[in-house]
Amino acid sequence: MATAFDPYDLSGTRLTNRIAMAPMTRSRAHGPGASPTDLMATYYAQRASAGLVVTEGIQPSVVGQGYPDTPGLHSADQVAAWRKVTDAVHREGGVIFAQLMHTGRIGHPTLLPDGLVPVAPSAVAPRGQVFTHEGPKDFITPRELTEAEIVRTVEDFAAAARNAVAAGFDGVEIHGANGYLVHQFLASNANRRTDAWGGSADGRIRFAVEVATAAAEAIGGDKVGFRLSPGNAFNDIAEEGLQETYGALVARLAPLGLAYLHQMEAPGVRDLTVRLRKEWPGTFILNPFTGSEPTGPGELKLVEDGTADLIAFGALFLANPDLPARLATGGPYNTPDPTAFYGGDHRGYTDYPTLG
């Protein structure tokens, strides 16, 4: 029986354990042109004892930014700055993937250069507010992407994947969860298109499949992971036909030979989690639903019983940089402070903060 402390072969990359650090938005990219800083290199290096580190969300293009001071991977300055981060993690023996996150309609013009506005599958404004340098602001109605712009956005993800490899990352994770652009295409309330990019389940999954395919062709499928969160209502998402949509998505992603599938589990979908685990042919990472509490030591049993190959921890990694060692000895654990990150309002889906 495997345990969370056993090594793991991730598509040819050896992980020292089966404990992953979940992606978590931090808004600390104060370097030139939304690039990482030396402090970020220290932050990730401190947590390199995770079997796999997944970074905060990184925008693949300028218009993909939806929060203040989040980093990108679309310029030479950003690539050079990320190299300091990856070098620091590798010196500590860690493995690090860059999460590519286009926020789509989640954002505000004040976070973008003059003239740009958030874009989305359809011109449907989400309910709620976004954090900006000027304080919280209501979401606006996004501009609907044209088909040509959708194709260019797919290319942006591929270019960012190539930039990630140039920056020294071991791979990338496509963010298809939490109400951001890829998830918006999957969701019937955000995607009201009637062309080939919407309508049926096959239409709504097309963008996700095209992005994953382009990234895999750019850097190799063994260096690409995909994150999803079926049933997650965060960022005003409503999904119909979860079984049909995500069954079709996983069936289309499976032949790509991706490094892993990473599910952020929403409440009440464990039956779907079990199904996707069975139907996914490769590595399955789970960020399990734990209500208002962060993922904790009790979830390690999900590796032992085969529910997942790796378990992703979020908030506990913020408060305990050496989390794998503490899990191995049964603690003690520092208590995370959710109020320190965007007010801690993450609607109880799992680890806070898991905007990434």
C-alpha cells in the first residue's frame, strides 16, 4: 500500500513524496512588468520539500490579469525573473510547475493597460466584486471574444508554456477551475455561445481541449497538467450536466498524455471525483473538499485508499513551509490565518486561499 510519503514517478520526473503544494494567488509580483521578486524565490524555495510545487496563477497574456500584482509569463523580463525562482526551488531539490491562469471576465479595466477590458466567452457580467489597488470594484460586463481572438488566446497559452520551460519550470498546469477563463467556457451560465465554442457539452469543452493540446504540442504532454473544479460555484459559476461535461472533457484530454489531472473538489461531487479518477489514465491529484477547514493530515488516507495519487495542500503550506516533515511526525502545525488573504472569503470550497 502506497503512502503519501513514498516517492512517485510523475511522467519520468521523480517526486520525493506524494504531497503537492496547491496553487495560491498571492499578489506579490512587484518586479518590473509584473515579474516575480527575490522574496517570491525565497517563498517557493522554503516549500520545496513538497513532492510537487504548483505556483500561484500566472497570466499568459496582459489581458489575462485579473488581480493586482499577479505575475505573468509573456515577457523576457518575466522569464528571467522566474528563472531565479525555479533555480532556488531546484537547489532545494524541489519540482515546480507554473500554473497558467487567464482570469477572463474576473478582473477590471483598472488592472489592465489603457483600452483593455476583461474578455470572456460571452458578454455576461459575473456577480460580485474584484480587488484592485483602488479597493473593491464591481465586475463589469466583459467583451465577448471573437473566434479569431479565441484562437490567439490558445496560442498565448502555448507561448506561455514555452516561456515556462525557458524559465526553468519542470512543467505547467493549465488552470481550468475556479471560474476563470477556461472554466467560463465550460460553464453554461458564462458561455452562451451558439457557435462551435459553445452550446453542447462538446462545444463548451472545446476551448479547454484546444488549450491543453496546444500546450502539450509546445512542450510535451508529460510536462502539462490540467486543473478542474466541477461543481465549483466560485466566481459566479453555474454548471449544468456535470457528469456529461466532465466525462467528455476527461475523455478528450486522456489521449494527450498529460502529466496529471488535478481536481479541486467542490462539495457534493465525490461520486464524480471517483468516476474521473477511474477514467483518467494517468496521475490524479486531489485537492479534497474539507468544508471550512483547510486540507489536513486526515486527508493523507486518500492516497492510501487509492482515491488519489497525490494530495494537494493549500493553507497549511502557507503557515507551515516544511509541511511534509510536520505531516510525517504528526505536527505541530501553525494555524493559517485566512483573513490575511483577500479577507478569507473563499466560500468554503477547500483550502484558502485557492484563487489559483
